[in-house]
Amino acid sequence: MCRQVFGFRLAMIALAAPSALLNANPGLGARLVGAAVVVTFMGSYVLFRDWERFGPLLLRHPSLLALDTLFGALLLVSAGPDTTLAYVSVCTPLLAGLVYGWRGAAVFASLQSLILLLAHTALRDPHPGPGPSPGPAESLLLPGLCVIAGAVGSSLRNLMLRFGAATRALTAVRARLAVAEAVSAERARLARELHDSVAKTLHGVALAADGLAGSAGADRMDPALVRQQAELIARSARRAAAESRALLTDLRREADPAHTTDVLTELAARTRDFAARTGLRATYHPTGAAATSVPVSLPPVPPAVARQLLTIASEAMENAHRHGSPTRVEVRAGVHGGLLRISVYDDGRGLPPDTTLEQLRRSGHFGLVGMVERATSVGARIHIGRGGHPKGTEVRVELPLAAPPTTTAPDATA
């Protein structure tokens, strides 16, 4: 706002400077008026050009604006109050109101009004001609405008200060909301990680421990059965510890942008581990370009994204084993155009009809809900249902890749 006021002052000074110089007395008067033109013009130009740099100086030293007012008074007397310099005089209380508040506006409005009245008195023609002479109303018009400009400047200053305070308050509220959303998202993410890994393993440990307690309290204890259940508890506990270490390792590895994960190789390994651990027939089939005999280089996948995709696939296999009673599980993955597609299908009894995520969330079943949240967090699309199969359940995830896969020529020595 102050910069615009100084820009207006520049234009008015430039228009009135020739009239002031022509009306000045030769000799010392002309030099004083010329110096006043240069000082007021350059001062206004400097503040217009670099207000952020020199504005605080004007704010700390009101005497600088008072000195500018005196130079402007010299020009006003020389050029006359009926020139464009009269508008420059109105700008002074407006600036004072913007910079110093209502006290500064009152001081400079009074000073500028006094200067205008003195200019009108000094330049009044003692021998008026036949035309009408300016009356008191015309002489008081500009001083009245100075008072109004000072009040306007003070009001604008208060409005801008209030707007600034409201903006800072809004920024603080947005920052607090962003922190709250980040904390909520992190809590949801950690809940998904614990639900899909350690929590399920510990639940299996608890069930195995209950079975061991029942076997140990039986009338005829079977040592072989007790040994088998104890070994199952030990294996499950070691698996929970390994999952905890893997989770911590993956969370720390997210900070390393140079590290990438081979999703297809890791998915095949997890499928083999799932089949060996559960005894269920689980197979992995590469699809798309990965199913050909030509080696395919998958675009690098960040560890955070790869971990979400692999966890979705592992959770789909675990859900099929726990709830679907299938005879087989088929895992398919590959690159199709610009999409990395992963599919987990089981021939079990499938989902209950009319199942929704909101129903699952209310009933405390967060497995499918976690899958959807994981896919959304990495920008992937997920489909859960029968797909193109007559029965069972298929979980299909499609992730857009940043770059299409590149095919490398086979080694000539192979």
C-alpha cells in the first residue's frame, strides 16, 4: 500500500515540477526549488523501489517524513496550491496513518493542513480581478482532504494489522491440523503394520500355548504332542521376533532413497515360505513381460512402496488360509504396459455377500481395510472380489510405474 502511495507521489511531482521551477524566483529561489524537486522525487523513488529495505527506516524516524513535508511545502508555495502538488500534500497524512497510526495521522494532517492554509494566504492576490476570488470553502477543501486521508490511512493500517493477525492465526491452525493429520496417519500406519505381522503371529502363539496347556493338564499326557506344541510355540515366537526386526529394518530403510526392492523376486520367495509354513498348495506365476524368456528389468520401486505391495499380497494369502478354507492359492505378478499388477487368488468360500469396508471396520476386522489403506497410500488401485473366477476371492493390485520396463538382450554366450 505504501509503495503505491509513493508511486502516485512520483507521478504528481513529475507533473508539477516544471510549474514550480517556472514560478520560482531567479537565483537562490530557483536553486532551492530545484533542490526540493530532486529531494522529494528521489526520496519517493527510493521508497517506491525498495520499500522493504528503506521502509523500516521511515518507520523508526518520523522526522524523515517531516523533512519531506517541508520540502514539499517549498514546492507547493512555488508552484501554487492549484497544481498537482496539492495531491502530494494529501498523500502525506495518508502515509502517516499507514505507517504511524492515528497519532501520526493526526500530527501530519494538522501540519499539512496548516501548510496548505499558509500557501493559500501567501498566494492570495491583493488586487483581485473581475473574476470571482476563491472563497473559504475552496481554501478549506484540501485541508479537509488531508484530515480525511489521515483517517483513511489509520483505518487501513488497523485493517491490515487485523488481517495479518488473522492470517497468522489461520496458519497456526493449519499447522496444528497438519501435525494432527500426520500423527493420525502414522498411528494408522503402525496399526496396520502390527496387525498384519506381529499381532497375527502372537495370536498364533497364544493359541498354541492354550493347546499346550490343555495337553499338559490331560490325564494321559502325550509327550510327543507336548513336544510338537512346544516346538510350534518356539517357531512362532522366533517368527514374531523376525517380523519385528524386519519391520524395524524396513521402517529405517525408508530414509535411504538409493535403496530399491525387487518386488517380483521377493513375492516369489514369500509365496514359497507361505506354502512351506502352512502346507497349503501355493504357487507363483510370472505374468506379462516377466513370463517371457527375455530378461526384464523392472523400474526401481522404493522400499516403502514395495513393502506396502508385499504386505498386501502376504495379507491376502494369510486371509485365504485363515478364513477361506481353500485348496490352493495362486499368486501372479508382472508388468503390463505401465502397470505393475499383483494378483492373489484362492478357491475358498469367498467373501460374504454385500460385504463393505465400513461393516468390516465396525466389526473389528481390519485386514481388508488395511489392504485398501495401504494401496491408497502408494497410489495403487486395488480390487477385492471374485474377479473372473466362479468362486473364491481374488485380490488384485495395480501400481502405475514411473517408467515402462526395459528389455535387455540375452547374453550371447548363454
